Amino acid sequence: MKHQFLALIISATALITHAAHAHDYKQGAISIAHPWARQTAPSQKVGGSFMTISNSAKSGDKLLSATSSIAEKVEIHTMTMENGVMKMRPVSGGLDVPAGGRLELKPGSYHIMFIGLKAPLKLGEMLPLTLHFQHAGKAQVKIKVEPINYGSEGGHDHH
């Protein structure tokens, strides 16, 4: 009985570990870990996506742009605080993904901005996003829609 219970625990742990890593993508030397977005309100017309992009190559790459059918426009943005006011601005020229390093797109920093959402982002959905890299080319990923407080203090953070 103990051995059967132990085998069940080991199998469940393996499944959970696999599921946690099943939402990662690879395009050449570029790896994209857990692309996600927060759910949006029904009338909300903008949303953001976040992820960690790693580069195993000996030379740098660059995230040039992103496209998706879920919004009228998709831009790479940065977020800064100026005099207590949050400001989001498009990034021109893309974002570097250093050789042997990584680029983090996270709340309060760089992110993919969806402008003119065609429908609300609903919890649990998996939505299409194509990332365009200078050297690695196009990476097709699915964004997982997470709870509104995901990735913030008090919310669950995947990494």
C-alpha cells in the first residue's frame, strides 16, 4: 500500500512538473517562458502580455515586434513612473536579448501592449501571439490569461 501511494505521489509530481513547463516555447536559440496576460474587464480595450525570453546563442538577438489577431494593434511598450504618474510608451527599435542572457517582460517594465482588444481576455484562455526576432525569426506562442492580480505583490507569480 505504501509503495502504491508513493508511486501515485511521484506520478502526480511528474505531471505537475510537465504541465508547468509545457507552456514554454523555443525558436532557434530563443526560449520563451510562460507568456501570459491578465484577464480584462468586458469594456477594457487594452491589455498587456509578459514573459521571459532567453537567448542561448553566442551572439545577441533582438525582439523587433509582435503581432496578434486579438487586438487591432500590438506594440512593445515600456512603463515608467514620472512624478507619481504611470506612463506607457512604445519602444522604437526593439529590445535586445543578450547572448547567453535574458529579457524579462514584466508588470511595471517592458511588456507587449494590445491596443483595441477585439474581445475581453478571459481567465484560462490561450491566445495567439507571434514574436518577431531579428535573427531567430518568428516565434508563435500562446498567451495564457491569468487572474487580474497575477504577477503582482499578493498575486501568484509563475517564476
